[in-house]
Amino acid sequence: MAVEAYESKNPDELGYVNWESEENKTWSTLVARQKELLPGRACDQFMEGLEYLDFTNEVPQLPELNKKLDACNGWGVEPVPAIIQPQEFFTLLANKRFPAATFIRRPEHMDYLQEPDIFHEIFGHTPLLTNKAYGDFMEEFGKIALKAQPKDRRKLFRLFWFTIEFGLTKTNEGLRAYGGGILSSPGETEYCLTEESTKEPFDVLNALRTPYRIDIMQPHYFVLEDFQDLFTILDQDVLGKLEEAKKLGDFEPRFPPKKKNVKNQETDGAMPC
Ligand SMILES: [Fe+2]
């Protein structure tokens, strides 16, 4: 049976989306579930941002959310269709606009959805958009990606994947997650800090050489020495490192090969974020 594709809902002229009561219920169920799991697993900066944004039982309306984000570091969330292409994605980031598709998963997909919905984007990412190091990283990453050759952008995107989506950081209390792909997923929030996955200190060149899959729990994570290091990662000659990574080639994947006709790898389609 064909699965009905997700489509973004159109905001009205003021930017408000008419969410159905079932959609708001999905949002509040997901938020409540994650809030139970996050203490002791999410980094303090994420928890502080979550408290500041103070999500309610309804899907946040972007004009209201954006007032709060703008007051921190000038960021805002931009409503987009379910799929956008890399050029648009990086241009938005370079302009401090974080793209979010305005649809939410259906109840049958509560635990897992491959496409990033508004729960993933808003709950997983906007708490840290209140943090300067995180916002600066996103903005600079967008600018660097726009300078890269389009054919190299997918490899470059690994830096985003292993930080903004699936990053871990050391803290005085132990390892904590800050990646939005982790913190919007109940399964991965619990799994990421266990010994089922391997970890290594974050390194630009190694991250650029590490393939990933978008449809499984990550077998391997990169760990920042300190969350504030996010601010300095992109001070390096990232495009030079990208050339070096291309010359050296990819590391062996730590995951099984993809099955035929299954859309699940980083080389597919639009940006998986
Ligand atoms: Fe994301």
C-alpha cells in the first residue's frame, strides 16, 4: 500500500498555521515524552534554551517563536516545503534563517519518521538557536557551504550531521547530547550515551571522511571536548580539509550496506535535516 507523502501546511499571510487538534496532540505527546528523557542526557545549554522557549501543548506558531529567537541572537525559523534543495538550505542558514517544514508526523509515525517534521526542527534545534556558539556555527557553515563546489556539498554536510544533528559533548557531569537528531528521538536519546555506539573526539578531517546513514541509530558519534568549541570548529580551513578528505577517501562504513531501492543514504535527494 502506498504511504501518503507528507506535505507542509501553508501559513496564512501573518505566518500562522492552522494546526488540527490531532496535530497539536501529537506535538504535546512528543514534547512530554522527550522532556522525561532529557535530564542527564541533553547538555545544559539545550535545557536552558528549552526552558526559555517554554513550549506549550500546541505546535508553536513561527511568528511568536521567532520573536523569542530573534531576541537572543537574531535567528528565526523559516517555513519551507517538505523538501528543499541544498542551495536553498545553505542560503537560509547563511542568513540566519533556520528552515522548518510545516507538517507534523501522523500518529502511526510517533516513534520514527525519516523526513524531518516540525517537531524535529523546532524541538530538536531551536532551543540551541538561543545559544551563540550554535547559531554562529550554523551561519558560518551555510556561508562555507555556499563557497564549496556543489558536487562537494554532501561530503561537507557531514560536519553538520556529526555536530548539529548527532553531536555529543563532554561536560563536567559526563557525556551529553546536543544534536537535534538525537534530542528529538526518544530511542536515540537513550541509545546515544550507551556503549552500543562508538565515540571519538570531534575532528574536522575525520568527520568529513565518515559516511553515515539517515535511517538507523548512529553507530558512531563525534564528541566535542567542550560545547563552546563549536564556535571555533569553522575557524579552520574547512574547504582545505575537504580537499584533503577527498584525497584520502572515506573511512569504511560502520553500518550495513543499504538495501536496494531503500532511500536511506546521505547521497539521496534533498538535505536530510
Ligand atoms: Fe535537523
